[in-house]
Amino acid sequence: MTPSLYKTRTGVFLLATLCCALWGSAFPAVKSGYALLKVAPTDIASQLLFAGWRFALAGAILLIVAIVMKKPVLAMSRGQAGQVALLGLTQTAIQYVFFYIGLAHASGVKSSIMNATSVFFSVVLAHFIYADDRLSGRKALGCLIGFMGVVVVNLGGGALGFDFTLLGEGFIVIAAFILAAASIYGKRLSRSLDPMVMTGWQLFVGGLILTAAGMGMDGELQGFDLTSGALLLYLALLYSVAFAVWSLLLKHNPVGMIAAFNFLIPVFGVSLSALFLGESMLRWSYLIALVLVCAGIWLVTRSGAVSKVSGA
């Protein structure tokens, strides 16, 4: 694809939508991977091993692409290498410990909606860290509306019921907060490092940490065949492809315009989870929550508050 494609309105719309669809598809894909590889909701070790394989492979793919594009893959000082390793520990390893465990105990529909809270956490954290990124009235309203959506999605069947567990929905929210905090740290590192190289290394390092943790806890992936192998490769590729395309879109277009597409991630996450997992998305709480979260993200990103938010 030529750089001009990333500048046309139609090209930007199609490519940004593709990225969001890929990130949204991670929710049903991970849930399907659990089923194919016989990973039980209580089998934390195998969940970590599954995550580790995915991200180590995704990091390796990105680094190979970076080498092909003649980017400085090994041009890092000792200090920078340590910073990238720390990023891999937090943004990939620790974050996905919470995310994968949470996803095993919550539906794909609810997880995709609640994971979108990372946008709002990013806005709030940026207010206290960056002097030029303060919390405006529009951003505050967007955060409030978005978090109202998180409350609504956890309303149970009864009039006053509240369907929320720490290991499920709670861990998804914790993962979203860690992602927001680590992303701000990564943004600072990207000023001196190529974003693709930085992400490739942090994914690879984080993936190795998760794999070692899973193996150390006697994790096991059973029933590994062509179907489950293809799914694992898809999970690795979706992040690699989405990140590469998203980075080019940010390079050739205003950040605020591209960030506005973030609201599509929970839309795709909900619809694809309903399609492939047979989960209901017709509960009134899910539909209202989806509208509130998307409206909140739109208000926040309309003012250019967030540069990029990845999904699962």
C-alpha cells in the first residue's frame, strides 16, 4: 500500500475500521482458543502459557517486519533495553495476567465493553502527568458517561441486581487500568525509539515472561492441532497487522481524527462475540452500556485526548 492510501478519507476509514475489527475479534478468538485447547476457567497456568505463546509470536513477527523495513532493531542502549523490558513486563505480562484470567470468568460481550475503560483511564492519568493534556469539561463528561456504561453492563437480571465478580469483570477493569498506565510510559519511550521496534521487543519480552510463568506453574495446552494452531497464529497476526497499520495512519493523519475510531473496538467485540460464541447481545443492559461507552469514547477522542488504544 502506498502512503497516499493512508491520507485519503476512504482509505483512512477502511484501514482504521480494519484495525478496530481485528482488535475486537480478539475477545471471541481468545475464548475460542480456551475451548479448543481445553483451558479451564480455573487453570491460570495454562491461560498464562496461551497468552505467552501469542505475544512472543506477535513480537517476533513485528521484529521480522521491522528488519525487512530496515528499522534499527538492535540499536538500543543498555538503559533503553531495560526500559523496554519494563514495558514488556507491565504492558504485556502483568496486564494480560489480569486480562486472560478475567476473560476466562466473564463473557466476551461484557469483556469487550469493560476493556474500553482503558480510554478513560488514559485521559484521567494524562491529566496528572502532562501539563498540555488537562481534563476538559468534554473529556470529563465522556469519562463519566463511559463509566456509567460499565455500571449498566453489570446489572443483572433483577431490577437491583449487580452481576460483577473480582476474577471476571474486576480483572478486566484492572487490566484496562494497567494498559492505560503502561501506554503512557510507552508513549514516553517512543520519543527516542522506533514505535514498531519498541512494541515488537516489549511484546516478545512480555510473551517470554508469560510463557515462563505458565510453564513454571505446570501449564499445559492440550488438543493442539491445525485449527488451534491457526487460531493462535491469527491472534499473533491480528496485533502485529493492526499495530503496523495503525502506526502508519497516525503518521500520516491528525491523531484526533484516528483516535475517534476507537469507539468501534467494543462494537466489534460485542458483535463478534455474539456471532462466534453464541452470546446474547440483546440484553437491555448490554445495548445501553454499549451506547454509553461508545458515546463516552467519542466525546473523549473528539478532543484528541488519546493517541491510540489497542484492544485485546
